[in-house]
Amino acid sequence: MTTRLVGKQAPDFNMQSVSGDGEKFSKVSLADYKGKWLVFFFYPLDFTFVCPTEITALSDANELFQDLDTEILGVSTDSQYSHRAWIQTPKDSNGLGQLNFPLASDITQSVARDYGVLIEDEGIALRGLFIIDPEGEVKYQVVNHNDVGRSVDETLRVLQALQSGGLCAANWRAGDQNL
């Protein structure tokens, strides 16, 4: 069952992660992103087919997110070792190649459960994406069926709308007037 988190403080998390170059393991927590916007997204599994299209698309757009003072963190219920192997596998062999953000390991499934995206009987996450503001409040959440990838352009549009500080009509784009 998906939980509504919009308007609430984001559930805290502490996970093992691997750097985007696949070289370093470290711990990552929500507190690490205090004072910045965070695009926090869940994906089902490493070494699958739709997931790398989303992850690499977000990585390719990382500079656009950085320009908006926004960090990106991806997470699945795979281990940090699986994440590292996937990053270090070439794209032409179903790997990710180097990324511009870390991947975190929710091997206990507790974070996916806290964010309402865990498929309990499978032990994997739905495609959940959360935009968390600099104070730790969830401002946006979307959960997809695992067969359908998410849109980087829509994520950027929503982030810019949230950062505009005003009321934004349907199809609002950066530079448009607020209501």
C-alpha cells in the first residue's frame, strides 16, 4: 500500500552506498542532503532492462539538477556490491557505466517500506520518485508500475515548479508566470 508522504517530513534513512564511479563505498543518510533539494528514487533491481534507461537518463541530466541545487540518489533492495558490479559493467553488456550520483542499498527493505514502495512478497521496490526540499519535507511523489520508466523532463519540470514558490498551472514550464 502506497503511503502519502507529500507535505510530511521525509522518513529518515541510513544506507550503504557506492559512488557513481563504482570505486568507493560509504554510508548515506537523509541528513547528508540537508539544505539541498533531493531527487530520491527507487528502482526494482540491478541488471534489468528498464532501470538502466532511467538511471542513465538521470545521470546524463545531473548537471541540470546541480544547476537547481539538487542532488540525486538512487536506491534498490540490491546490495552495494551488486550496485558496484552494475556500474563497473559496460553499457553494451547491460551495465550502467559511470554515473554522476551514488546508488544506495536498501538490502533490509526498510527504506522502501517507509516510503510506501515495497512489494512485500517480491522484496523489491516499485518505481517511486520523491522530491524532498532543503528542510526535509516531501514535496512530490510519484509511483509507477515497474514496466514503465519515468520522465526526466517531467521530474525537472516539477522541481522547477516547486522551486518557483508560486502556484503553477498545468503544463507550467520554467519562465512561465505563476498564478
